[in-house]
Amino acid sequence: MSPNLGTDVAHAAGILRSGGLVAVPTETVFGLGADASSPAAVARIFAVKGRPRVHPLIVHLADADHLDAWAEAPGNAARALAAAFWPGPLTLIARRKAHVLDDVTGGAATVGLRVPSHPVAQALLRAFGDGVAAPSANRFGAVSPTTAAHVLADLGTDVDYVLDGGACDVGVESTIVDISGAAPALLRPGGVSREAIEAVLGHALAIGSSTPAPGTLPSHYAPHARVVAVTADKLAATTAAAASDGSTVAVLAPAAALASLTLPPGVTVVALPDDAAAMAHGLYAALRDLDATGVAVIVAALPDEAGLGAAVADRLRRAAGPRRDEDDHG
Ligand code: TXA
Ligand code: MG
């Protein structure tokens, strides 16, 4: 067992207070947490992740009551969304209060806020008593970690302490909604479905926003293997084409899409559950496991985009996106 892995929440809160880094399980993915009010602690997040300083961090709060301490005049939509989905996998981008560090927001006039529901994250936030800045606990450009073992594989002892908490329930990152402008806008599909958010708002969500979200550019969730994302009807032909030059190929698809598929010999087949939430839960571990086999190409089936299917399809498209260093974000 790794020397920096454990379940001691009081110890973890002490590390945060002294400017250290704690990896914490949330219901979405593991976060790499630091005291959001300490420039030096926040700087260590960027150093350890290898992430450019301009990419803003989400501040995690214990309770929706803390919204007003970090957001300037949040407004009715923000309050309704916080009441409906916090604690839970929703991040709100709000106009920031003056005390919020430029180190956290990348100099933006807004701040990302989230109240996670995972009991270990909740316990840490309550023990620490203030905002914890945390991106996903992976190196820049890698797939987000959904177990403590994934965190240790990526970051090793560069993180002072890793709180164990089992496998993350949701398995993909939070939904990001920008409520800083005139109308709420969806910046990243995630653990709360767009349908559920629209039901609370009583109207359709705009897509994207004038606020730049650098971390939502292509190739954010890339394994080492080349990923090709296609609709289920193109799986067989795409796999055959990828394998035709002798490349090692794996197919990652919902079980139903695999049922009647004829594939070339030697292709590794990994079935995901058909249910979108179960698919999201296992997605990153499946990508990591496949990557560990050293396969050259992963042909992934894009699921139906209802509910959490939208987040799964979004992450697969990003994993299949261009691998240019300048837009590789994690
Ligand atoms: O589920 C999650 O959201 C996880 C857990 C740990 O909470 N966190 C996470 O953080 O995914 P990260 O840093 O890997 O992704 C956060 C995204 C980035 O794309 C970042 O650009 C965007 O949120 N973001 C944060 N603050 C923002 C802001 N003020 N304006 C626009 N985008 C922002
Ligand atoms: Mg990330």
C-alpha cells in the first residue's frame, strides 16, 4: 500500500491547512484539492498536473449556503439549480466575489462552484471549513481518475495524501452551467442530465457561452491509444478498416451494439452496460484498462445522447479529438 493513501479525513484537512495537496473522491471523479484561498497551494495544483495557469479551477464547497460567499449576486436561476442539484454533480459558473484569487479563476471575472455529494468529500470540506480548489486528479491531458489507484498511478507521491473512497459513483465529471450571463448556458455535459436541468429552469438551456472554457477544448480526455468514435452502425466497418494494416484494435461499445457484430479475428472486445448511467460509471476505467493492454486503436461506439449518454458521447468525442499540445487539457 502506498504511504500517502489512507482514510484519515482530519489528517487530510490538516494537510490542506498547511498548503498541501489532497486527492479526494467525489461522486464524479477524484479531485486534486488545495486551499482555494492560498496562492501558493493553488500554484502547486498547476505544477503537479502540468496544467497551464490560465485554465480555471472549480472551488468545492461543503454546502449551498456558501454560494453567496463566493458568487456575486447569483440570481434566481443559480439559486434554483443549487437548491435542486447540490450536493451533486453540477458546477455553476458565477460572477466571482472580489476575494476569489486570480490563481483560481485564471484571471476570469467568474468562478466555478460545486458542492459535491460524496461522503468523503463532504467530510473533508466540513473538516477544512472553507473552499477547496480542485481539478480532476490526473496529469494534464490524461483520462480523469475514478479510483484511488488511478490517482496514484498518475500522480504517485506528488500528491501529499490520497483519500480512499472506493470507485466514484457517476464516473464522468460534473455538468457545467454558466449562470454569469443573461441566460444559463451548458458548457460541459456531465453527471446531471440536461433534461433534468431544463426541467428545473422551465426552459431550454443555451449551449456554450461567451465565457471561454479552455479546458473544454478537444482532446481533454485522451488515453494513449488512438480513439475513433463512431455511431454503432459503423462499428464493424470502422474496426475492419483500423485492423487492415495490422494495428492492434479494441472495440468499446454497449453490449447491445456488440450483440450482432461480426469483427475481424484478434480484436479485443470490451462491453459497456447499455444503461447510460452505468456506462458513464465504467467509462474511464475501461479506457484506462484498454490503454494498459497497449492496444494501438480503440474504436468506441457513441451512445444515444439522452440523459448521461450526452456526457459519455462528449468524452468519447474529445478522446477521439486532435492531439495538439496546445489544446490538450486536463
Ligand atoms: O466533476 C468535476 O467537475 C471534477 C470534480 C473533481 O469536481 N472536476 C473537474 O475539474 O472536472 P477540471 O478542472 O478537470 O475541469 C473543470 C472545467 C475546466 O474545463 C475549466 O476550464 C472549467 O471547468 N471552468 C472552471 N472554472 C471556470 C470558469 N470560471 N469559467 C469557465 N470555465 C471554468
Ligand atoms: Mg479535468
